[in-house]
Amino acid sequence: MFTKNLRGLTVIVALSALVSVAMTASVVAADEIKVNGDLLRGKLKAVTASSIEFLTDYGDGTLSIPLDKVESITSDTEFYFVHGDDGATTGRVLAIRDGNFIVGQDEATATVIEAGSVHDVYDAAKMEGRTGWLRRATALWHGTFDVGYGITKSTTDTTSVSAGFTLDRKKKPSRVTAAASYRYGTQKTKDDDPATDDGKETTENEIKGMIRGEYDLIPRLYWYGSQDAEYDEIESLSYRLVPKTGLGYRFWESDNGLFQLEAGGAYVYENFFGNDDDGYFSIAFGKLLEWKLPWFGSEFSWRTDYLPAVDDWGDYLVRSDAALLVPMISWLKFKIGVSETYDSSPADGTDKNTLSTTAGLAAVY
């Protein structure tokens, strides 16, 4: 009996020791950050050019802490900094001093990185492995590829499919964006002969493409230039070309999004089926809102441009695109999009307004 009790006591002591070691290891592994004299413990989740994202041990949610509020920092997490003209540095964030990141394994050999020169920061673990070279080579690029499909079986059968991509490269003081999309939809009533497609009507057949560049002249003020093109069978539009350029101003810009307005000049050229065409010089007004919503890491974007003719403000084009992205897993999001175009001088027999919606999945890089 004594031997059994002794064995039982030994097991209990051993388990207690393991638990104690585990708890001690957990405490040691915790990251620390000092803000306004308060020492916070938790996990350093992310680093940006203007803030630290920190998940505390004693609460839910991530704190976004401005760099100038950080008095000291201790973390074992390594980050990959893309900075300067062609700089890339990997290491732990050892300190933040006078607007500079001190990055490395120890301060004696650390690299000093000016916060204003940082283009992007990644978890260093994601830059390794089989695809690490690709991630490093495209570190300045971000993109989404989305697909959507819809089908309705009723008195009228409708089918629609959409696909698109957006690529964005931001390297201070410039930004380049390229995007393209395609939409196709049909409908057919139950009375139509199923042996033929004569009763199937095309409701959507549209292709859009765009390339745009921005260059910061001074903080908040930037120059932009863009070229976009569009084909729309339903609107009898063979193609629409809109080159434009001008100046813009960012009224709000932070890690959570931006809001900017712009104005400049453009030329709108439209060629319709039958070789009818319309072209005019235009004043170009534009707006862009990008906002990281406080719910589930969702993102909202809304771009609008207004293009009235210089010699006749009654002849104009208004285009607006909005999208909501809701995360599902780290690289996959659910997307809801709305696109609207209003052409005051459309092709004969077509509507002035075109409104389309889509819902689908978006892969994020």
C-alpha cells in the first residue's frame, strides 16, 4: 500500500512539475511592450510603418499602438521589413527610437530603419519555405482574384458568372494599380423551346480593364494618371476609352484606410455598335474611400468618378464601384460588389443607367 501511494505521489509531483514548467515557459514566451509607463504582456501580432498591433493577455481584440507611444518592446517574433529603395531586413524589433525601428538579433548588430521609409512588414516565417522566394520577390505587390456565380430556377431561369482581379504595388512615393473584370449573364423562360437556344437572352456581357499610377508630390498631395477601357454588349458599346490625369489630396490616411478626392482632365471616347461614336474633353472629379471595418476584419472600398463635358455639362458620365470583403480564412474572403454606370448620352435604344451586383469568393495575396 505504501509503495502504491508513493508511486501515486511521484506521478502527481511529476505532473505538477511539468505544469509549472509549461506555465513558466508561457510566461517567458510572452511579449512585452511599455506604453505611457504601463507594461503590457501578450503577443506582438503585426508591425506597420506607423503602429504596433499587440494582442494582450488580459483582453479580447488587438490594440493598435502608435510608434511614438512605445517606450520599450521585447519580442521573439521576427519580421521581414521592406524599406528604402531596395532594402529588406529580417529580425526582431528590439526598440523604437526617434521614429526609427531597431531591427536585428541584438542591438550591437541591429539595423536602424526609418519608419517613413518602410513600405511593408511581414511575418518572417511566411517568407521562408518553398514559396518564400516568390513572397520576397513580390513583397511590394498585393492582389485579389475573385469569382462569382449565380443561378435561379423559376418561371425565368437566370444564370450569371463573374471574374476579376486587382493588383496593387505600393512603394513610397508611388503606387501602381491594375484591374480587370468580366461579367456574363443569361435568362430563359419556361415557355422557350429547350431544344434550342433561341429563347435564351443575354442580360450581361461586359469587360472592363484599368491601369493607374499615383506619385506623392508632398505629404497628402499626389499626381495621378490612368487609362481604362470597357466593352458592354447590352449597352451596344464597342469600347469606351477614358485617359485622365490630375491632382489628388488624401484628407485621411491611416492603417485603417484612406479617403481622398481628386480633380483633373480627361477625354471620354465611346464607340457604339454600328460605328456611331461620341467623344469629348472632360473635367475629371474622383473620390476613393478604403476602410477597414471594426467587425471581423472586414474591408470596404468605394470609388466614384464624375466626368462632365467641358463644353456641355449636360453630357456626362458617372461611374461608381463599391465592394465589401469579409474574411473566411487567412487567404480567402467573401465578396459583395456593386457597380453602377450612368451615361447621359447612351447608344440609341439603350438605358442611361447600368447597375450590376455580384457575390462570390476572393482569394487574397
